[in-house]
Amino acid sequence: MIKYIGSKRALIGEIMRCIRGFGLERARCADLFSGTARVGHAMKGEGLAVHANDINAYAHTLAITYVQADREVWYERAGRLIAELSDVAPEAAWFTRSFCEDARYFHPDNGARIDAIRERIAALSLEPELEAIALTSLMEAADRVDSTAGVQMAYMKSWAPRALKPLVLRVPELSGRVHAPCRATRADALDIAGEVEADLVYLDPPYNQHSYLGNYHVWESLVLWDKPETYGIANKRVDVRTRKSAFNSKPGIRAAMQGLIDKLKAPNLIVSFNDEGYLKREELMQMLSARGHVSVVEIARPRYVGARIGIHNPQGEKVGKIGRLRNVEYLFVASERPVSGLVSRQ
């Protein structure tokens, strides 16, 4: 899966341990800020029926691939399609100009392949799930040869070694069918929270000023293929300026989070947050306390790779220092009864 700030790759074991603690069988689960779909994919791997949602198009595509699509239906067809796309001749166009020349996220040789493959996917008019699988394969292949520190706010002054490697498509790791259909939606979590039917809801909202759309605008443009107007050295989509989330706002996040929690009808809730967020541990505890018993798992983790590299200006020169290299990840577990076996992991 793609590199992602806020990815729960290192926390999957703890998250799934919390979920198992509820003792739910043949349960329905929802992840309303699905991001890379890593958590939804793990839930489905445990046999749970999952509803994955995200407002961004690239995240919706990942959720279709890793949550909604069943391996039994799509794996063989996806293999044939990926083989066909791998043979498409490179042809530099909009993507190469925008993200390899005007900006330097990818080497132009790989940019030309991305351009040609994406145009081929668009021309095939594929079924939605098969198209999502193809786009996920392309997104992940591009991620493996990018020249960034993990976000698309800037790019390396010199090519990262991986950027000089050729782009290679792979079939995504699809999950097998479970007891009920899984689905992926693209909506504002606040808009659909009251309609969610689930035994357990997992929430991993944005928690500070960093916008996922702004950090991963290249993937949004690659998936939408709308070839938007861009701005700035990072060549961001212009709608990054207008597609704002209340969860990225210090004045707005409290009301947004409280509203979301109040709307959810599910009896069990897990909220992922960390100590760099706009809301403090005690505030979230207070918000969740109305739902019953609340436990908190604390996990100390290194900060994202960009923080460890340091602060640089647009010319790639180091201009500042990061205040700390570690943070604390929180898993708030709220339910009508205590969940046994939850302890902090320091």
C-alpha cells in the first residue's frame, strides 16, 4: 500500500486486538475515514463485513480495491488486465509535464509510462471494481518510484534512488469474500454518520492542520484524471484551496468530532488519534464517556519520516529543526461494557 502519513501499518496489530476484544462474530464494521484502506482490509481479512468510506477519490479507489472487491471475483481478470497494461508503450503528456517536469515527483521515464497506462485505463471503460484495481496498481507502482519524503508537499532536490528504477505494476492483494457484501462509499463522514449500520465503527479522522488532499494531491489527480489547474511549487490541484475539512481546523474540530460521535448509532466505537492533534486526550475521553465505558491504549511511535528528515525550504535547503522525533498514538475504545485485555504499549 502507498506511503501515508497517519497510516496504521504499525498499529494494525493493536487495532485488531481491540476489535477482537469486543467478541463480535459475523459483525458489521465501518471505517469512516478509510485513507489507504489498511484497517478495512485487515477487518475483512478477519471475516468482518466492512463499510469503508472516505471523501477523497484516491482513498475511495483504494477502499473499493481492498474492501469492496472480492478476490474470487476479480483476481484472475485483474491479472490479465495488469499484464496488458504493463505492455502499454510510454507516451509523455499531462502527468509528465505536471509531476516530472514542472515538479519532480517522478522521473520523466516513469511519468511517460504513468501517462500512457492511465489513458489506457480511461479508454477501456472498465467495470468500477476492475477499474479501481487497475488504478490502485498504478498508484502503488508510482509510489514505489517517487522522489518524496512520503508526502506530496515537496520533492527531493536530487532524485531518490528508487525514482531511477522502472515502474512495475502488480496485482493488489485482494481479500476473499466474507459473510456479507463489503462496500466502499465516497462521502463526508459527518453527512453519512447517522445512516451507518454497524456493530462497530472505527474513526481515524484528520487531527491537525495537515490536509490529506494537500498531502496526496497527485493521487487525487491520477485517479480523477481531470487534469486540473495547479498552483505553487508543489503543483497542487487548485481545489486543495477550497476542499477543506472541519477536522483540519483548530476552531472547528471539536464541534465536528462531537457531532460525529453523537450521530453514530453503533454500540461499539474505536477512535484513533494522537498527541499532536488539536483535541487533548481528556477532551476525547469526555466526548466518548456518554457512550459507556472508555479505555485508552497508548502506543509510543516515531514520527513520520519527513519529520525525521527536518524542515526544508522550496530549494531543498534545511532551514529548521523538528522539536521531537516521537509521539503517542491513542486508541480510544468506547462500549457499553468494558473490553478486557487493553493495556498501554509504551
